[in-house]
Amino acid sequence: VGEDWNKVVADAKGQDLNLIMDPYDGQTEVIKAFSARFPGIRVQTTVLHPSDAGPRIITEQKSGLYNWDAWWSTASTMNNVVLPAGGLERIADYFVLKEVADPASWLVPTKYQYTQEANQSVFVHTHFLISYAHYNGDEVPGGNLTWANFLDPALRGNIEIRPPNRNHGGTFMLAQIAKIRGIDYVQKLLTDMKPVYVDNDGQITNAVLRGDTSVGIGTAADKVYECTKAGGCRNVRSIPAKCMHSRGISVPKNAPHRAATKVFVNWILSKEGQDTYVKDWAVDNAEGAFSLRRDVKPDPRHLASIPDFKNLGQYVAVSMESSKPELKAINDLYAKVRG
């Protein structure tokens, strides 16, 4: 901080901004707003799921290719895959606006503002609660899934799980169940209940929506929301557990267009950028239209997805360094169970 913002914006004119982002309409609308605000920057977006973006960035960098200026998505792959490989720059070095750099602008301390406090490479602008596990009320005992009947023998063989051999929604939810009920409970789920393992979140979700399976762990929350929004899936609900995911921004190593990157990083984290994010994200998504900025109001329809900031320890914070032991415990348990 200390650079002149107007000079940075002027230097960025004529530059490209090569941006990786999630495949969500809300983000696309935010980028349209950014392009209108800074017409001199040529924005080139590449839409990739983080699980695909991370390995691609690492592979390219090993070959000496540094193609990307910024990465805006959920932050678990940033933290767990690319950051340990040395693939990200210290994002704090890109802050220009005081309103972005000032810790007083944000609701949480740096412990929860960066995925790793000691390595300030991934900056989180939104923590949100989400469930990647759903059940069909027509297919479970009593129509309502609780911790008391989750292990009911009637559900044996009728639970589909995305294999937790790596970190994704299935792993996140099993870790959250372990945090609530204990690792022995998860072991019983993986053994006594004879689950079917399906390594595709869309297939698991569709099976739950159709009633082909009773419970899915590792579902695609956006597909359930789309179905509900269209007036269907009235009996499909999330299990009684939510993990805490995070949406953030990072800068891949040796970003080629430094000025344009600075403009985007500072704008997206500014009050203007976060107001735009909250407004556009709320249109097509079920949760997360909320910012950690103190001066940005959440969308009133998304209040249920705001974590309890006085008790963040109750959640598996899947994008944060603190979650690594919890996720590894699930990976190890699965390896043990599967032999």
C-alpha cells in the first residue's frame, strides 16, 4: 500500500487480465461490471472448477508457463494444492487501496482472512455455510433424516458417497459429520451401512433427486438449488450438517500483467466490488451472498448461510489450513476401510 491508485489504473490500460473463475452465473455478472468500470483492461476469463484449475496451474508452471493473472473461486484447492506447490504469490503485495489493506475493514482477524495466516497468498472475502449432502425424504425412515436414524439398517446399501480419497464435497461433509458425531460414527457409516461409492457429484445428486438412492454425501448443492428453484425436489433436503467453505482471490506465480491484476484484486475486494458481488451472487445461488467487509450488507435471503463468527470452531473450515488434519483423518479412514 502506498502506490497511487490512479497511476495503477492508468498503467493497466491496454493490458490483458487472464482470469480463472468458477462456472457460476453470479461471477460472470460481476466480471461484466468490472469490464464496464475499467474498459481499458481486456478481460479474458477461463471457466474451470477449482479441482481442474489447480493441477493445470501447477503443470504449466513446471513447464515454465505463467499464463494467469488472478484466480477467483472457492479457496480450498488454492490452499491445499497450489499454495503448497509454491504456485501463488503473496497477494498482500498487490494491495493498493487502503480500504482493502486495512484489517479494520473486515469482520474477522487475519487468522480467518487468509487461508494461511503465515503465508498471505489467498485472501478470503466470504466464508459461507454449505451442505454437500442431501437426502430424499420419500426414501428415509419417517421422512426425515436425523443423527438417530442416519445409521438405520433400512438405509443400508442406499447411501451413495463420493469417495473421500482426496478433498472435495464428500470429504468435507464426512469431516463435518466427524466433528459433530465423532470419527467412530463415520467409520460405522462407511462400513456398517455398506455405501455405494460414486466419483461424480452430478450422478450422486441425480440419484437422490430421482429417489434411486436415499442419501447422497458429496452432492452438487447448485443442482439441488436449481431443481428447487424450478419448483421441484420438494422432498430433497440437506442432512443436518454444514461445513464452512470460503470464496477468495489469489494471484498465480509470475502473473504476466501486474497492473491489471492489481486493479482487479483491489476492485473485487473494495466496497464497490463486494457490493456488486453480493447483489449478483444472490440472483442465481442459494447461499453465500455475503461479504466479510464490515460496510457491505448481506442479501437478506442468504442470512442462514452466514457462519456464527463467535464460534467458528464448530465448523470444518474446508479452505483453511486448520482443516487439513480433519480432512486427512477422513482420507486415512477411507483408505483403511477400503483396504
